[in-house]
Amino acid sequence: MTSADEQRPTSGGSWTRRGVLGGLLGAPVLLLAACSGDSDKGDKGGGSTGGSGGASSSPKTSVARITVTPADGVTDASFTDPVTVAVADGSLTSVKVTGEDGAEIAGRLAADGTGWTSTGPLASGTKYRVAAVASDADRLEADANTVFGTASPANTFIGYFTPENGSTVGVGMPVSINFNKPVTNRKAVEQAITVTARPDVEIVGHWFSSTRLDFRPQQYWAKGTQVTLRLRLKDVEGAKGVYGTQSKDVSFTVGRSQTSVADLSAHTLTVTTDGQVTATYPIIGGAPDHRTWGGKLVIAEQYQQTKMDSTTVGLGDEYNIPDVPHAQRLTTSGTFIHGNYWSPAEQFGSANTSHGCIALRDAKGASDPNTNGAKFYRSSIVGDVVEVVNSGDRTVDPANGLNGWNMDWATWKAGSAL
């Protein structure tokens, strides 16, 4: 005897459930046969005759036939195509599509109940389960339970972000993302990236190129601000046939507020920390034939010592210094504020003789913590701003380093794809 809940496959590939009504009708017939056999003591054949009637009845099955696309067992379904469920000779009463993490994919049922289409996005390289139930005109149910997997994209892109997760940065640090492949669908990519702050402030993205997107507020961050970058690029189509792979959160903290002004006419660097002038150093700026860029320049990298070779910045063999102390990068093109042990002491605070960098007096090997170069380096963090004034040169290109602050707010916002 089979139970009322037993399932068996139909010839169409879907699963049907025996009618509940048919199963329940069979039980009383068998029960009556047993009672008749007990009560009819004189008639040995009476019980067998009465018991044969109900056992021969055949339970009904639903005529509804459910079809799921992608089909059961598919392992390389397109994650950009929807899941569809259709029923013939019936109407759908329930459809549920779930991913490996248990999250349910949203969908829409057709008005006549004969079809369902997913509206929520699928993820690449993921297994999904579909459970669908339909009923026919006699209210008999059929169900389908299938499993399929989505393919992983052949072409992908990622974004390299600055600053690092968990870092503490200066008030001028933007969120900068460099993509390893050109992005043509800028709106979709920018929509998949959010930057938020506590305390709250308006933050807007700006595309410098097809491979670079930066975010910043209108003014420098307030000290102590908590900033969170949320990358939701997985399966976002950045260019035709090229999809993102990242789903990641990055948080950083804005430290104390420190900005410095390098006045190349006065030959001084004035440091202001949390609203108070904390140091003034004599400096050397760019010579007339190698002037220093003007404008607001953000410290992007710090090196206790680094090599500086003029051939790497298009200046021939004018210099090659293997051990420049306390160097802090201000532009991608090679502008640094750094220590200097090779220039005469009397030039600091009185002359501009460098090849475009800003120099403070320092010791060879970064060996003396009491030099001006060492002190300024020790007081600085990535994201601090050095504003160069009276350099005699034009303002730095906002895309040259992390220097988007040299663009007015209206122009910055116009560079957003949103």
C-alpha cells in the first residue's frame, strides 16, 4: 500500500503527488472489510467478498506539468539570464529559488498563474535550487524540484583601492579605485560602489579615466571621521562581456587634522595640526627651470629611504641618488617632499634649486631623528595635504596623484556617471 504523500515521476519529467482525496477513500473500505469478517461467524466467504472492493481503486494524479529553465543538472547556465518556471494544464501556487547561502531570488508570477520569472540577479559560479508547486483543475498538486549551476565569467575585472582597510589617514585622503581593465559602463560600476562616512557628509565619485574612479567630499574630511567603501562589483558588467568579481567592504579612519603650506617664495614649510601651527621649517623648492607644481598635494606614499633616478622622470642623467631619506610622494609623476643631505646648509630657507621636489635638511642614511626631514616625516601620515604656493608654476593636474582637491566642486560632480 502506498501513502497519500508518495511521489512518482510523470512522463514529462516533472513530479506529481497522489491525490489526497483518493488516498483517504481507500482506508475506510479496508476497515469495513475487517469488521465484516469478524461479525460474520457462519459465513467463511463473506469477509473475502467484502474486502476486495476498495483495494482495487486507483488514486488520481495531477495533470499539471511543470517546466523549469535552466533544466535540472545544468552546470553552466548564464547568470545574466532569468530563471523561468512554466506550467501546462494547471497554475503555479508556489515558486522558490534559493542560492547556496539560502538567500531567495525574487520573482514575478504571471497574471494567469502559468509562468514565473526571476527578477533578482543571479550570481556567477553558484548553485541554485528551484522548488515549484502547481495545481490542476481538480486541485491535485504537482511539484518540481531541480538544481542547476551558473557559469563563471570568462573575462573579469577588479578594482585596486586606496587607502588600505583598517588604516588611519590624513584629512585629504580620497577613496581612489584603479581598474585593471577599461570600464565603458561607468554608470553600472559607479552604482555598485558606495562610500559612506560617520559623521555623514555628501560624497561624490569622479571618473578621471576609464580605469580610475575617485570619491571625496566637498571639503577635507573632519578628523575622526569613519569612512566605509563598499564594493559590490561581482557580476557587474563593466564593459561588454567583462564582469566584476569583488564583493568587499573596506573601512578606514581619518586621524588628526594636519595640513602644511609650502611657500616657495618665503622658502618655508608651515605645519598646522588641529588648528594650531606646530612647526615651521626652512625648505628648498624647484629651481626656475624645474619649478614645483602649485596647489594642494596629498601625501600618497612614505619611504624611510628610497632611490631617486632622473632617468625615470625624463630628466636624463642629471641625478641618481640611491638613499634619499624620509621621502613622501606627492604626485605620480615624481614630485616628493623629502630629506636632503647633499645640498649646502645655507640653501635651506633661501634658495630654490631642486628638480621640482620640496626638500628639508636631513642626514645621510636617515640616521638623525632630530633633523627637520626626520621630524616632518615622523609627524606625517598618508593623506596629509601639502599646499604649495608661490611656486611660479601652474596648478598640478588633479589626476596626477591623489590631488582631486584642485578641482572645484561643480566640476568634480560633473565627472560622476550618476
